[in-house]
Amino acid sequence: MEEQLTKSIESLEAELEELRHQLYEAQETIDAIRTGQIDAIVVNGSNGHELYTLKTADHSYRVFIEKMTEGVVSLNHEGIILYCNSQFASLLNMPISRVIGTPFQDFVPEENKRSIRRLFEESWSKDCKEEVTLHTCDLEIPVLLSLTALEFNENMALNIIVTDLTIQKRTQQQLETTNAQLAEMNHELELSNHDLQQFASVASHDLQEPLRKIQMFSNLLKNQNKEILSEESQRFLDKIMNSSKRMKTLILDVLSYSRLSANNNVFEPVNLNDITKELLDDFELIIQEKKAEIRVGDLPVIEANRGQIRQVFQNMVSNALKFSKPDLAPVIEISSTYLVEKFFDGLPQPDGPYCLIRIKDNGIGFDQKYQNHIFALFERLHSKDSYEGSGIGLSITKKIIEKHDGLVHVRSTSGEGAEFLLLLPVSQEKNKQHASAQEDLIGRR
């Protein structure tokens, strides 16, 4: 009895091994067919060996379908999956054997099944696309279905390309979250800027009142007590008056800088030739005193905020006169060129949309390594005892140019003067249109 049982177990093990071998061969054959490695198979059936050929024209098609990064599915009229590629099975995290023969609806959440049936009905008569969610193994997978009806082995089948949108949806969600955070930060920044402007305005007004009293009583003290004040006391009094003068300049510059944060720009055609003529009249005394020569070329008419652009030119000319060499008469050259693009070294064009304004002097200059420092708030390259100023003038200049969607740059060598480059759009409206066109072009790329 024991011997018979042993033989029976051995027989079953041998049979099981044979079945495993056959299953392995069948799986290899199926994989070879799917990947296009074979075009015919020989099957030993009831009528002997029979040859089954696969259409040679299908070879490249089968390889292509298997290599696709999207899932591919074929359905019959009942919605049963007749075929799917490996990518679709991998997307569902299921073996192909479990996917084929299963109704497609089984992978659709209950609340979406009605809309999927409607979509399938429409797709038999026309190509359709729709985003849906597939459900499998407790996973929700957003996908795009591209459906088209084609003849499949002399029968019509609904072919679907399934594109996984998981990464795209995650990125879109992150982008929406980031945009919401940016919008909130911008709102907070606007409130902060408004509070800052209010504070600067109030502070500047409150600071100027005691400053006026310091200046007034200092002048009274100096004028009414000239005979009784010692030289040392008069020197101290002069220091007080000079410091209060610098303080007044600083307060006014801080107020001007804070007001530039407000989004209240009103642009109008401004003739820069008229601006420079006005400034030359304003600086007439110091120009005569320093025997300065100011050469002005033909300047353009641009769309700008007149008061702000006048402030820019005033700061530029004032600096050029201030930082002149003590033993050399200042020479200041102001010229302009129209450019095709918004680059300092862009190609010139007579009717170009951008204008490059050069303001060059023969003054003391500075080391080029400090080119970024000079536009910083309160930044000074020279002591206040040597040269007057608050250290805000160039910061105001930079901010005004940026509010006009322009660029500012400086080139200088210590002891050899400086050249300021102001790049401004001729028309603010055309500049916006050009920027929008550039963004569209980048988006299409």
C-alpha cells in the first residue's frame, strides 16, 4: 500500500512538472507573439501537426504597440477587453491574463460608469477624447482616453489609447497651490508697501518739523551772536547747520523713494530734449562755476512719466557735475540710439522699439567691481565729507527705470569717468505687446 502511494505521488509530481513545462512554453510562445519575435506556430492537435501563421504585416504593429509608453486596449461591442498591451496592465498593476476578458467598466468607479457608457456609444461613430479616472487595487488613476473604432480581424473593435495623467495632475495641483501662495504673498506685499508708504510720508513730515526749527534757530544763533561766538563755537554751529541740511535732503529722498512703490504711473509722450533744456537752466550757476561743457545729441520722444524721467536726468547730470575732477573742467555727453531688442549691445535700428540713452562724463569714476553697489539704497563710494548727497539718488534712478520696464547699467574705470546706460521702451503699449508675443513664443517652444 505504501509502495503504491509512493508511486502515485511520483506520478503526480511528474505530471505536475510536465504541466509546468508546458505552461512555461506557452508563456514563452505568447510573449514571442506579443513582441513580434515569431510569425508562425505549429500546434499538435487532433488532426496532427497544424501550422498557424501570423500576418507578417502585423509584426511591426505588434512590436510598436508593446513598446508604447501609453496603454493600448481593444474592446468589443459589449465592452470586453479583447487585447491590451503590457503598459496598460502595468498601469493597473495587474497581470495581462487578468485584464484580457474583463469588462472595461470593472476598472471604472461606480459614479463614472454611466458617462463611460455614453462615451463608448459615441466612439463607435466618431473619434472621442475624455479624461476619466480608473480604479484598481485601491488606486485612483487619472487618465486620458483617446477612442477610435477600427476593423480588427474582420470585426469592428473599439481601440483606446490610455495616457496616464498622474504626474501631470500632481504638477498642476502643485502649480495651483504655488500660484495661490504667490497671490497671498502679493496681497500681503501690497498691504506692506501701502503701510510703508504711509509710514514714510508721516515720518518724513514729522521729521521735517523739528529739523526746520534746528535750521531756523541755528541761523538766528549765528546771525545774532557773531561778535560773541568764538571761532570754535562758530565751527560747531556750521557743522550743525550742514548736518541739518544733509538730513533734510535725506528725508526728501527717502520720501521720493517710498512714493515710487505706488503703482500710479501715468505715461505720456515726453520729449527728452525739452527735459535736458530745463535741467541745463536749473544747473546754470554750477555749470558756470565749474566751467562745465554739456554736449547733448538729438534725443527721442518716449512714453514715460514726465516727473520721474526728469528726476532720472537730474540725478545723472547732478552726479556727473558733483563727481568731477577738481583740476579738470567737467565734460558731459548725452546721446541716444534706437535698438531692435532690449539688450544694451543690441543692433541699432532707426525706428527700433527701444531707446538706449548714454550719459558719459570725464569725472573721477570708480572701480567697475562696485557697479552693483552704487544702485543700492544708502550706498556711497565716497565719504559724505568729500561729496554731498544721501546715497539714494541712484537707487531712485534704478527704481524709476524699472517702473518704466527699462534697464540701467554703468561702465566705469577709476580716474577715467563713468558712462551710464539707460535702456527704455519707446512705447509702453508696444512694449507690453512685444513682451506678450515673446511669452507666447516661449510657451509654444
